[in-house]
Amino acid sequence: MRKDVVSATPSGIADGFWSRPYGPLEPAARALVTVAVVLMVCGVIIVYSASWGTGIVHFDGDGTHFLRRQAVWAALGLLAMFGAMRIDPRRLERLGRPALVVSLVLLAAVLVPGLAPEIKGARRWLRLGGFSFQPSEFAKLALVVWLASHLARNARCLDDWRRGTLPAVLPLGLACFLVLIEPDFGTALFLGAVGVAMTLVGGVPVQRLGFLAACTLPVLGWQVHERWDVMMRRIEAVGADDVMAAASSAGAGGALYQVRQSLVALGSGGLFGRGLGAGHQKLFFLPEARTDFILPVIGEELGFVGTPSVVLLYAVLIACGLRIALGAARQDRFGFLLTFGLVFWIGLQAAGNVAVVTASVPTKGIALPFVSLGGSSLVVLCFAVGLVYAVARHIDALCAVPATAGDVAVGCGPPVVRGGGVA
């Protein structure tokens, strides 16, 4: 049964805009999946190029250590993607609350002494057997699914504190707080940005979000006080008149040094680059070359031609995702909000990484989606892409069936069936 098209339309948008014929969504979904796979394949190749030196030095001459690891995770990611493509979004909607509870439990488990190893002063990983994963990556997906579910089911009462606003905002705030005390300020800020964007698009009144944002000022003030020196060093990397000179005087280590080496790598590639595998900065000059700063490796080895090509792939991916979101808006409010949240998440993360490595914003641990070395992040991103495809396929199926008198309207509480049913 199709959901009521009026209640599925985002608030504040002219109905005529959303009523345009969009045609089938599956072609855009196939393009989105193709771009994600291409980025993944590029990621496996570039990870090998960026990490073989580290593997030789730190893993007994095994230059393929990180290549094999990334290839395994990419294979698992493909399985997760194709599995998610077969999911019925209507069933996923009912899993929003359990997924949220599990994600919050995992985020809290990271903080228990002995359960999570401390790496570089933070507890962000849980180990199961020979594998480790970041609960914060699963929390991104769980929060998007929960918010889409809650905002869709309660579209008519989002201005009610008890039934609409607080059930959406409190879990988001709790998740951000748990991530913040790992500590991982960047991921907490990222979760907050995605959540706020979804609640705004979903129809939560701006005034209420503004009031709740004001309530978080003490926490932000505490973080600023605790991290003042670190924040100032990272802001210097953006505001310095001469980043290169400032970084040279600061010496190795720190944000200025990272930015300097990143800009050197991006600038030394020229038009066509040094050639795949022939970069120099990855040889222990550029920190985190295989993770957060993998784009400068692409810039050095593939040049100005290669770097914008990667950025263009992300632009195509986002455009395909928004095409699906717009097509879903008048048919399925949950599908629209889910697609918007997932696409906004991927786009924001990609834009954040590009901004960091080009010294446009202060440095923060933001990986390049599908490309950077990572296990749990890659699998979750692939699953998210599969869900977007599932939404597109579901919407095409809905559009192929004529509307009946038993359409379902969304609102507060259980759906209301019209036309000879329960009113």
C-alpha cells in the first residue's frame, strides 16, 4: 500500500515541485552502486600504493599487509551492499529502535576499561577475535535509520515535545556525548550535523532545535576548555599566512606539519602526476597516508587529472542519491528521509576530508569514503549504498501499482487506513 502523498511531502516545500514526474529510479540507483564500486576498487589500489613502505618496515617485509586487509574488507563490503539491496525498506523501518539501542550499548561498551584498547589516547575500537570495529560507524547508520523511522511515523506531531521532538533529539544527543568522551570530537560533530540536517528536513520546528542547541552550550564550552591548545594549533594551520613556513618552524608532528606535507603532495603531482606507485610523500613524510590523507597520495601520483576525477565521482554519487531521494519524496516519507540521511552522510564525509587535506578547515580524523583504509567504515558505507538502492527499487514497485482506496496516512501513532477501513 502507498503512503499518503501529502503527508510524505517535506514541510515547507511547494507541492508542485515534488509532483514532477521523475521516471524510474533504478537507473540512478545502478549508477550510484557502480560509482561506489569504482571508488572501492580505486581505494584498494591506492591503499596498496600508500602503504607498501609501511608494511615492509613494520610487518617483516610484507608490503602487501594492508592490501590484503583492505581487499578482505572490500569483499565483505560488497557482500553487505548486495545483501542490503534485497532488503524491504518497510521491514527496515521497524528495526530503527532496536538498531539504535544496540548502537548506544556498543558506544557505552567502548568506555568500559578492559573492553577497548586505548590507541593514541582514545578508546574507539572493540575487538572480536581477530577483528576490530568502531561502534561509532555503526551508530551513524543506526541513527539515520532511527531518525528516518521516527520522523516518518510521527510526521503530524513533530511539534509535540513528548511524542515528536524529544524522541528524535535525545538519542542523537546521547550518541554524540558517548562519542565525545571517547574522545572523538570530529565524529561527534559529524553525527550532530547529520542528525540536525535530518530533523530539519523531517519537519522538526527550527525554534525547538535552536533551543536544544542552546542547551548544549555548556558541553561545548567544556570541550573548548579541555581542547583549547589542540584547537588553536589546528586553526593556525588554516589561518596562517604562510602555511609552509609556519609548519617548517613548528617541526615534525602536529596539524601544521600534516597540512604542509599534504599540500606538498598535492602540489608536486603536476598535471598528470609522478605515476601510480611513484609518489614520495607517502614514504614516512605524509602522516596517515593510507587513511585520512590518502587524497594527497592520489594528487601526487595521478596529478591534477586524477584528483578532480575522484571528486567528480563523489559528485555523481551524491547527484544519483538526491535523484532517488526526490523521487521517493511523494511516495514514501521513510524512504525519502532514509535516502537523504545516507546521501548527506556520505557527501558530508567526503567534503570534510577534501577540506581537511587542502587546509580549508582544521585537521580532524575524517576518512575519505570508500577509498581510505578501513574495515567497519567501508562495510557500513557499502551497506548504506545498498539501502539507497533498495529504496529506489521499492519506489519503482510502488509507482507500478495504481493507488487504491486503502492508502495509508502517516501521523502520530499507528497508521490510519482510509477508504472502507479504520478511520
